[in-house]
Amino acid sequence: MNKVLALLLSLTALGAIAQPKQLCVTVDDLPTVEYGEGNQKEITQKLVAHFQKYNIPAIGFVNEGKLYESGKLKAERVALLHQWLDNGYELGNHTYGHPSYHQTPFSSYSKDVLKGAVVTPPLSKKAGLPWRYFRHPFLHIGQNQARYDSLSSFLTQHNFIEAPVTIDNDDYLFAKAYSNAHKKNDKAQMQRIGSDYVKYMEAKVFFYEQASDKLFNRQIPQVLLIHANLLNADYLDDLAEMYKRNGYTFVDLHTALRDKAYLEKITKFGNYGISWIDRWALSRSVPKEFFANDPETPAYIVNAAK
């Protein structure tokens, strides 16, 4: 009996250690990032269909400036946001015009944040969904403590919760290269880019898993940044399968941010837009070896994105 009890206790301990890894999927630049394909509706429909298929409680961050043309609100663009909301997916603020905080005076930047909070909040309320998160364009949070504190205080005053990113990546370069191939109807190149994109994103998640272990001695819930583009519309199925294969379950942003790791203070700043894991590491003054082996974007992608 004692041996059986010991075995059960051992298995229980192993089960506690082997908790599922968690991933929150966040999507920037709604309604879509478009490179001239003229397929915003297709991109949105495909993204939402993937979220539904894999039960991904994604959140999309809106640039409300994209809802207008020549100063007029376009109903068909607002309808793209309805596709998210009507299917239960929360939206957040990504500013009106996607300015860089590092290149914009605080007074202008704060006005742009509020200008990006006109159309989406009432739509969210009508859909019965919260509207609470803010995502920094370019992940620019401030080049120094004073700039960071000013923006953080402003966001708090206006009831915004900052939406961090732990898995940062160059999906936008892959997406631009993919779009260029799409315009040429180069299906072989599109397939190559899509396949390499999934491999790159898998290497990225491995890198940030190791970084999480180094900083916190455990796996924290990861927050993934991707963009609303044709590449992700076509390959989110493959991405979701990859994350599932690597033991991830999908959670919403509220769940991810409940982890105490997200209370970690940022005390080092610079003119960069990087993962919060990297920010926390810099704030702890870790050795430079911590950042070694971060997967690089293939040179052919960089060239094809031009």
C-alpha cells in the first residue's frame, strides 16, 4: 500500500509540473494590414474561421484611422470589426493613426490614442464585450522612465490596460514578401514563404520558452503578436497546429495577464520595440548571453519584402 501511495503521489507531482503551456493570440492593425490585394473581407473571414476552429480567444487591436476614407467613415470597414465582435472576439485600442511614441510628442500621441477610441467602444458595448486594452504601435513604450511613466499614467487615467507582448517576431516581413508573391501569382514562392514562416514562428516560441525558464524558472503564459494580414489568414491553421503540437492551450489576454510575471517592473529603456521578456531581462541586467540564438528572419524574406 505504501508503494502504491508513493507512486500516486509521484504521478500527482509530475502532473502538477507538466501543466499545459498557455498562449494568448493578439492581432494588430485591424481591420487588416493590406498591401494592395484588395481582400480585407477575405482576410477577416479566414482569421475568424481559424479562431473558431481552434477555440482561440483572440483579441484584435484596431487602428480606427483605417475605418475612414477621405474623412468619411466607411460602413464596409466597420463591418469587418463586426465580424470579430459578433463572433465573441474582443477588440482593443491600437491608436488612430499608428504613430510611434518615440517619434511623437506626448500631447499629439495622447490625442491620437483618444481619437482611436471613438468607433470601437460603442460597438464593443453593443456586442456585450469589454473594451479595455491598449497596444503600443511598434511596441514603443517610451525611451526613458519619464516618457514611460507619462504614457502609463495617461492610459491608467483613461481606464486602459497595457497589452504586453512576449513573443515578438517579424511576421510583417514574411507577410509583405507573401503579398508580393501573391500579386505575381507565384504560388510556389507563396508556399515556400508560408512553410518557412511556420518554422520561424516555432523557433521563436522555443526561444522565448527558454527565456521564460531563465527568468522565472517556469513557463509563463505567453502573449503572441501577429498582424491581420493575408499570410496569417492563410497560415493560421498551420500555426495553431504547431502550437498545439508543442503543448499549448489557447487563453484570452485577461487570463494570461493574471500571471504574477506580468507584475515584473521595467526599469531599463531605449529606442526599441521588443518583447516584454527582453525588457524584463534588461531590467534585471542579465548577461548578454541571455539574448543569444534569437532566430533571425531569413535573408531572402527581407529581400522579398522590399
